[in-house]
Amino acid sequence: MSQQELYTSDAAKYWKEALSGKITPLWKMNVDEFESDIALKKMGKIDHKLFAETRLRMGAYGQRYDNGHRYDGKTVRNIPFPEAFKGPDTYWDAPGMQRIKLPWGGLSADQMDLFADLAEEYSDGICHITTRQAIQLHYIHIENCPSMYRRLGALGITTREACGNAVRNVSADPMTGVSPTEVFDVTPYAQAMFEFLLGHPDAQDFGRKFKIAFSGDKEGSSGLVNIHDLGLIAKMKDGKRGFEFYVGGGLGAVPYSAHLFSDFVSEDEILPLAQAVCRVYARLGEKKKRHRARIKFLVADMGFEKFRETVLEARAKLPFDPTWAAYIKDLNRLDEKPSRPAGNGVWPIAATGDAEYDFWVKTNVKQQSQAGYAAVIVTLPLGDITSNQMRDLAAICRKYIKDSVRTVVEQNLLVRWVSQNDLPAFYADLKAIGLHLPGAESILDVTACPGTDTCKLGVSSSRGLAGELRKQLAEKSTHMDDAVRNLRIKISGCFNSCSHHHIADIGFYGISRNVAGYVVPHFQMVLGGQFQHNGGTYGIGVGGIASKAVPGVVEKITGMYSQHRRPDENFHAWVERTGKATIMQSLQDIIEVPPYETDKSYYVDWGDVREYSVKDKGMGECAGEVVTLTDFGLKAADRELFEGQLRFESGDVVSAGSRAYNGMVLAAQALLKLNDIDISSNPDIVMERFTKEFHDTGVFNDPFAGPKFAQYYFQAHTHRGQGLDKDKTSLFLHEAQLFVEAAHSCYARMSMADASTSSATV
């Protein structure tokens, strides 16, 4: 039977087999084919680019090894490496990362045991929870993937399309089904969407990834519908179940808010309408320019109304598919039940006098809609849990609950249906295995992507910084203002927002800056995002902060907020009222990078022991050449862009657009001054010269983003920041910020290259 025949046969039946502990025919075929592909790759009979997409669609990523995890060609973290795996595909040069899909974050005790075993046998003994409720294992040899996949499949887990240009993990609010504020449990609908689109013929020809999220209520946060390609929020209308249906959201380098496609789509219509969206995206979405290949750009380019009309036309033409109804026929098949009697049901839970336990209850225990039961957040710093801890936690779960554990987008685990009477004993058992840390969903619970530890796109050490922030904040947590404690900090290693820095109260993403001849790890600070209301508001970057200065900056900003906020004023409102200019001005004494000779620690990233940079070519020459005209020009670009953001905040959209464009011109001109200090300031001449000397030569291209950021400048040159409405100006400010940061990065790379050349000739 072919894969297509397997897909179109009784799909609902074989997915039920998967949930009952049987490997599905489709997944068995996928694994067998992948094992054959590995054999052919060894023989050189598959092009490495084609194989790369094949393995990505099986969830297998390459990873980096240059930040404290050096790979010597034989072992890495004591894991043997087969010498046979050599070639241009980086996954064959060294072990890589495996992402494993968990639709709606669902996890059973048996599956937890399996993950513990896999991490111990194939990886480094660490399971990592991602910001989209999946699990990742690092340092996996590709030759071990097929056996690992079969073991996962035996417990109903697939890695298919966990990566690549496909529908990724379908996420959902982990409290759905037990939340006191939700409309109804969205779990069965998220599962239906996952099953229906996995391997679906209409979801195989995308230009980029496609992410889907469900939320049980509009005011919640953990569904984060607003930041997804496709998002659904539970709604009742005339006594019938349905969803608000959103399309075209996304973070990445430039964040887009999702559009409300329909204020009510009935439950039996969500699958065919999702299929129609996928068809339109596959047919009309960008394929060649990857930086424009997400559906948010297709919606922007077509215009939302035209896009909506096209999708509705595609929906009308879809032939009837009986699986639409089959997938949502049995909505109770995933219902959860408690294993222990309900507790006393008194809420809030009374203090016991044990300060440590009471603080944990305050931050980590959530009231369920079912009286007498609580949901407990198990805090995992940096999203990591060891094999031993995972195995021990599975045993604890069997003791107190049935299979009702879920992963959380903030990289924790949620254990549901804990009887309130069992909470003291449950806490004691968690403490015995080191999983009793308080501070969930608070400023202590810093979210961080892998960053420079293992991600090839990482610029700065997000995990190193997150660990340091958590340590420093934990020392002050008992005396912290509740308003400050409830803030969220999210850190990404690059501009791609894998840790959702755009919707954090205080967000950071990795950048680098040239400081007096040294390349120094920095983070762009983003203020005023909103995690609530499903990721309702995006923050905007306000300035680059040296990595080692970030803890001081966080302390200063939170102190200002605590001291000057109005009663019941949230952080977003306080930032808007105070103004980013005032906030940044207050930080000037903290953010100035000391000279290398004064404090070398600023020139080493968190969690590393090596200098981040090399000395600039100006070393040893006259002092007047240390700070170049390019340095001054890039600083002017930063200032101009910041002024544009302030104009935007004040409502002056026209001036904001003009300032942002001027900042891009100044950044391009600054780079040109490296070879021509008399370069004209005429925008047309700057554009012409920049195109010829930096874009066409590839000098400007970011090693990972390619020519994407230069394209933002080219597009801006056509409108010069004018004629844009408020929404488009907001996006333009993000694009301008990324171009200016790319100019800083280009300058840093050129400085390092020059220094290397200079050292080689000495």
C-alpha cells in the first residue's frame, strides 16, 4: 500500500491504534523509508540538500559545537562518533538534535519513561522542553534515529514534520480541560487538527514552516494564538461549539499579528477550512525567497480581504472528505479522570507557615475548574530535565494522577488532577528529586532558546544569560514586589524570536557590536510586549545592551517600575506612560561598555571562557583611528531609528517612517565609509553604492539570514518610509531595526577578518 493510500484509508482508525500503543502503518513506512535513505546517503546516492530536507521532515536538525561543546571528531560529551559519517551535510559531520512532536503537549507516564531511556541511551541524558510544547534531544547520531523512531511510534509518538517546510507541532493551552476560565476543552480539536494535517497532500509543498495553536479562552495566554500562522480560540454561538479563526500571525525577525478570518467557524468546519488555507499557502506562497515564504507575508502581499476571498473559494471547491467528521466524531476519547479523591476544594489554599512550601503553592499551583483538584507546574530551568528526574517524575505521577501531564510553552511541565489534599506530599516528593523550584510564570521563570550552546543561528548566549538572571533574581525573590514578580523575561539567541521575546514584558535577542576594535556580545532589548491575551501586543527594540550589563539593566528597570508605577498599572502601560527615551536615559551609566583593559569580562559571553572577539586592525596605531567614521555612522543610525520609535509612540506615523528610513541610509553609508570617507549622503547614491559594493558582492549577507535584511532596505528605498499606515509603519520599524543590526554585524565580521589577516602577516 502506498503512502497516499495509507493516508486516505481509514485514517481515524490507525490513529486510534497509535493512541492505544501500536505503531501506525504510515509511521512504520516513514521510518523504513528514512532508514533506506540513510543507507543510500552513505553510498553517495542521495544529494545532501535533498537528504537535508528529508531528515528535517523527520525532525532531525544539525547543531553547533563551538560554545563550550567542542567536537573533536571522535566523542562529544562521551558519545562515540562513527567516522563513516562525513560529508557536506553538517548532520553527518557530527551528532545533531532531534525534535519530537507532542500535540497539545500531552505526555503520559509511560512516554516519560521512554524519553528518559532515549535521552540516556542516545543523547546526553537531558530532555529539553521547547517553546512549542515539543521535546528535543541533542547529540543524536543519525544512524540511531530509525530505532529511536520505532520505539517512539510504539507509544503513539511521531517525529514526522517536527521540522522542515511542513505543519509543525499543534500546540494548545496546557490548562485546557481544567481551566476555570475556558469556554470548552480544545484538546480533542487540537488532536484532530494534528492527525488530519500530518502527511496531508495539501500540506507538503510549503515554502516554509506552518504553526497552529488552540486556546480555550480569549483572555488567556498559553495558547498564544496571535503569534501563529493559524490560530483557533474556543467560542459558543447559539448553543453550538466553534472557534474564532485567525490566520497570518508570526514572530520571527518581523512580528505580524494574526488576522481574524472569521468570528465563528463551527467545529465541523475547522478541518476543511484549515485544509483550504494550506492549499492556498502551498499554491501561492513564496518558494524562492525564504525570508518572504511564511504565510504572514502572503497575507500582507495579497491584502487580507483578497487572501480571505481566495481561501473561501478554495474551500468551496474541496471535494467532500469523510475524515473531516471522523476526526472529531469521538470528542471524549482524550478525556482525563482523576485517580485520587478530590481534596477539600478550599481556594485559595491557606498558608501553612512553611515559607518555602507556601511560596511554591503561590507560584506553581493553579486552581482547576474541577473542585478539589489542582494543576501543578513543575519548573524546569532552561527547559531541561535529566533522565533520572524524568523517570522519577513519571513514578510520582503514577502515584498521584493518571496520564495527565502536559508540556508548557514556557518550558515547564504541568501535572494536572492533583488532589488538593495531596499537595504537601506531592511537593515533598518533588523536592526529593530536585524538581520543587518555585517561581513558575514569574520573573524567575526566564524563557530561553538554545542560543549559542547548540543552535547554528545563535549570536549571543541566551541560555547563559537566562541562567544568570534566574540566579540573581531568585536571591531577591522573597522581598520582591508582586507586580515585579509577575513580569516575564524571554531571551532569544538571535532575531528569530524562538523564545517569544516580542511578547515578553522585557525581552532580549542576541546581536553583536564592535566596541573600540573588539566584537562584544550584546542583546537588543525589547520592552512592552504582552504575553496575556494570547500574545496580544508586540514590543519594539529600544537599544543594544552588552550581554554582561543585562542583569544590571533588569534590576534598574524593575526597580523603576516598582517605585513609579501607578496602582494596578501593568508593565506595558507603565512603559507607554514613562516613554522608552526616559527609560533608556536612566540606563546610560549601566550600559556603557568599559574598555577592554579595564574589564575583560564584558568581552566574554555568559557560560563561556573564551573571548568573544579578536582585536581590531587599529590596535597599536594612532588613537584617532580606533573609533572610525563607521562607528559614528552606525551610532547615528541607532539614534535615528530610536527617534523614529519615539515618534511612532507619540502617534506621528509620518515622522516615524521617515526617521526609520533615514536610519537605514545612515547605516548603509556608514559601511561605505570604510573605503570612502567622502561618500555622498544622497540616498540614491548610497543605495547604488551599497548594492554594488556590499549586496552584489555578498559582503553584507548575514551568514544565516542571507540577503534578507538587505531586501528590507531595498523595499524601503522605494517608499522611503512614507505613505504607510500605522500597522505597516510598525512593521517597517522592525525591518529597519534588523537592517541596522545587520550593518553592525557586517562591520564586526569585517573587523574580525581584517584583524585575522593582520595577525597572519605580523
